[in-house]
Amino acid sequence: MKVLITGGAGFIGSNLAKYLLKKDHEILIIDDLSTGQFENIKHMEKHPKFTFVLDSILNYTVLDELVSSVDIVYHLAAAVGVEYIINNPLKSIEVNVQGTENVLKLAHKYKKKVLLASTSEVYGKNEKASLEENDDRILGSTTINRWSYSNNKALDEFLALAYFREKKLPIVIVRLFNTTGPGQVGDYGMVVPRFIKQALLNKPITVYGDGEQTRCFTHVDDVVSALDLLMNCNSCEGEIFNVGNPEEVSMNDLAKRIVKYLKSESKIMHISYEKVMGPNFEDMRRRVPNNDKINKFIGWKPKMNLSHIIKDIVKHYEEDLRF
Ligand code: UDP
């Protein structure tokens, strides 16, 4: 198969590209390197079945040519990372709304199946113990920039569902929970590699707020296998799936576990949200996926727990030292 991955130089996209290349697919990537990194795809550059196009999904003409030439599209290109969204509000809306509209319009024009990467951010402040795909979205005011991302991605979902219902475009939507693993950089948030780097350098571990907020982290290899299975599942078309690991950890405990594992001299330092994110910031206290639906449809369950994830990232930093 010939596969287009938008945002293929990003952390998840590049891991997906590597995985699909190994399965002998031909890979085409479009990425404007705004948050993606050439470093992520450098090792594939010489592969005869790999092509990288440096451009934005806002460039409709280029995108038209790419979508027309492939069999399927993984749409992963997006402005991501809470800190990036907050610092680039306009660009984030443009890319996440208009960009997705471009992809879906062209996929419809050429009748190509699309997997849309959405996010657990769409649940907003819903603190339910185990979030299901049909659960309510609970959001704050429009003056709080963070909620723009949640709304933009929700609009993407509405659009994809509308194309499915009205135009019979085969689509599948995945809501990614916090995904991490070796090679992820902590530039725009991404707390796990950030804490590990701080601990390796014996620098203070920067825990935001009271640190009692929790998250669930999924290994990128688990995520990539879910994306591949969902793309190849006919009964999954027109459906939304959580992709996440339900193992829940508070940021305080995450910091302690990393310090202990690395026998680091780092001290845990609490910083107010206001200091890092400016005024008008809201965090969600909790975000835990329910995996029943994806398990029922494709038999997927995450294989790697948090200890495994931490070990893998540390190993990568020690081998690569790409801080
Ligand atoms: N966080 C933190 N210190 C950091 C970076 C992030 O305490 O240096 C917290 C952040 O406030 C959030 C959690 O870690 O509560 C996860 O942040 P991340 O940016 O990784 O993803 P998010 O869940 O916010 O999308």
C-alpha cells in the first residue's frame, strides 16, 4: 500500500512511518517541521520506499497531489503540546481546523480512507474515572486558550463524522491519550521525557501546580500498533476510539518514581501554573481512558506499563544523548 502520513516527522507520525516501512508499505510524509523534527525521520531518508515533503497541510495544491497518489491517509498533522497551543493560538486554529478540512475534502475527492488523530483533550475537564467515547465534554471559557485545542479537534471529529455520514467517506477517529516513549522531546510540555531529562542532569524536577493532577501514559509502540489495526478494520469505520493506557499516576508520583529509578540528586520543585503558562490557564485534574471499545473491535490492549516506558526513554537518552 502507498500511505500518506500528514505530520509524519512528529513523534507519533515518525514511529508510525518506521513501523509501516517494516511492513513493506510505501510511505509519503508531509510535515512543515513546526513541531515535528527532521531528526525523527533522518534514518529513513535513504529508504527507497520513503519520501518526505517539507510543506504544510495548508498548501492545498501540494496536498491535492499527495492525497491523489496514495491508497490511505493517516492524518496526524496538528499543532500539539499545551505550551505550543498557548503560545501560538492563531496558527493552532488554522492548522487544526483548515488543515483537517483540506485533508478530508481531498480524501473525499479521491475516495481515500482517512484515520484522523484526535485527542483526549476533547473530554476537557470531565474527571470521570474511566472516560468512554460517548461521555460528555466539559470545557472552560473561550478566554482560556487551552480549550481552543479541545474545540478545534472536536470540530475535526464532527467534520470527519459528517463526511462519513453524508458522503460515505471511510474514516476512523482515534482519541490519543498522553503518548510518550523514546525520542520524544519535552519542548512543548510532554512531561515524561522532560522529567527524565531533568533527573539525568540532576536539575530540579519542575512539577506544575500541586502535582496531584494525574495522567495516563501510553508507549508510542502500543499506539502505533493500534493505529495500524484500526486503519485495517472495516467495522471501525465511522467510529471513535480511545487509545490510551489506563495506568494512572500523579505528577508528584511520576517525579518521585523517575528520581528513584535514576538515583538522581534532583529535588522536586513545585511551580505555579501562572508562572509557566501565564494567567488564564486551566489544567485537567484527571484523564483516564476506558479501553473497552477498542478492545472489543480489534482486541487491542496496551502492552507496556509506566515502568517499561520510563526504562525505554532513559535507555534512549543514554544511548543518544539527544537532549
Ligand atoms: N507538567 C509538569 N511539569 C512539566 C510539564 C508538564 O508538572 O515540566 C504537568 C502538566 O501541567 C500536566 C501534566 O504534567 O498536568 C501532563 O503535561 P503534558 O504537557 O505532558 O500533557 P497534557 O496532559 O497537559 O496534554
